[in-house]
Amino acid sequence: MAWVATGSFIGSFGAVGLKAGAKRLGRNLKSVYTNWRLAAGVGAYLVSAVFFVFGLRRGELSILYPMVSLGYIWTLFWSRLFFGEPLTRTKFLALGLILSGIAILGLGNQ
Amino acid sequence: MFVTDTLTEVLPDRRRRSVLLVFCCTLFGAAAQVLIKSGANTLGAHLSAAETILAIATNLPLLAGYSLYGVSTILLVLALRHGELSLLYPVIALTYVWVTILSVLIFQESMNALKIAGIAVIIIGVAILGKGDPR
């Protein structure tokens, strides 16, 4: 579970890298592959995938796959922090539900 | 993240096709998870980190799983061209349902009321997040 939790944290920077890179895209293909922010985002996704596989060696898929949704929570905070996107009441509600769901899942796993 | 045209009226048949496409996406996505899990099961837990990364890069079910994951992502992008994210995201949460069913059927993982409740609450949370704020 620690592998997947850490992986979801690293993976959430993948979305940040893609978003930061996407904002700087031109209309030509060269602006895609010379964009270090995009590359860093894809790299973060790859590292998080390795962490997920490390977790799956021993853990149950039915527990670890829903845990990937932890990444949505990190992403909400990075969106607020790096891109100034508003954290609305609806987003807080969704965040609370995802966290409680993971807590209930953890209780059921014992 | 994805560009969708929310201002113009989306044709009903196009919208239906988008929902169908996303539905296929969830099936591919769940199949990808099963392949990734079966690949991960064959990795020795005693290997060092470097050995494990090498083993991951040469593991056929794992690579097939991530390729399928790529296919489902492309399908999702195609679906999002003609459909609204807020309509399609709750459908995407179906992946959790398939993965849970397949985990029990294929890997004989245990299921109880608490686990099902937890997954259901996560699905509702993800669906609300995707639906966004009411306009």
C-alpha cells in the first residue's frame, strides 16, 4: 500500500508536468518533443507505474487499484498551488468521499 | 485537461457513440489492470530494485497491460472530442467495478461488505470530481 501511495504522489506530478508543458505548446511537432516539462510529466508517470507494479507484487489488485485515486487528491492541491485553479466546495466533497472510501477499503482489508 | 466543446449542442447519436466508446475504454482499462497484475505476480519479491526494474521491462504481460492502457487512453481522447467530460467521467468510474469483479474471479481475492462500500464511495467521489461544479 505504501508503494502505491508513494506512486500516486509521484504520478500526480505527471499531470502537473503535462499541464505546464501543454500551456507552452506551439503548433509544430518540434514544440512537443523539445518540451522538457512534458518529458518530465511523462517521466513521473513512468516512475509511478513502476511503484504501482512494486506494490502489486504482493498486494491485492482490488485494494491497490482504487488506491490510485489518491492521485486525484494530490492533483487538486497542485492545481490550486501551481495553476491557481479554484478549490470549490464540490471538489472538497469529492476529495472527502475519495479519502473516506480509501479509509473504508483499508478497514475492509484487515 | 481535455478540450471539449460544451457551448455547441452535441448531436444525440454522436453523444451516444462517445458514451459507447468510453464504455469500451473502461473494459480495456480493466483488462490492462488484470494483465499488469498477472505480470507483477510473476516478479520475484526477493529481487533487488535494479533487478526488478529490468524484470519489469522484459515482462510480457506487464508490457501488454501498459500497451492496452495506452489504447484505452487514446480511445478516451477520441471519445472526449465529441462528448462532455462531465457526462463521460461517471462512465469512466465503471473501471473500478470491472477491476473489482475481475480481481475476485481471476485472482480469487476476498471481498466483503466494507471493501465493496469503500470502492462504491470512491466511485461516487471520482464521478463527482469529473462532473465538476453545477453551472
